[in-house]
Amino acid sequence: MLTEAERLELGVTQELPLNPDEAFQALLTDELLMESIGEDLVRTYVTIQELYNKKLAEAGPEGSAERKAWLTARI
């Protein structure tokens, strides 16, 4: 909701990722995160999430009964 000038005034120089792929790329390039919790853990997490998202997409279109059933079976 802030203008670009307001964001800059508050020191906000980066926008949040718009989709999971952008978020995963941000995680993989975050040096502080890599140093803090370890590159292996971050890469493993991203790989698992990417595989999960692929399976979810294969389960059916968003909002479909097939997708809901797939998700419900994993809760």
C-alpha cells in the first residue's frame, strides 16, 4: 500500500517474491540464511517444496475435487 518513495524512506528496497519460484530463488541466494542454518538444509528444503508443488499441480487444477482430495489425504 506504500508508494515507492515511502518504501525507500523506510529502507524497504526489495519487494516480496510474487510466486513460489521467486521465493525459492530468494532463499537460495540469501547469504545470511545460508550461513545461519546451512546450505544443505536450505537446498534440501527448496528441493522438497519444489517436488511437493509439482505433485500438487499434477493432482489437478486449483479448486478441483481431485486436488482437494489429494491435499486432504496429506493432512
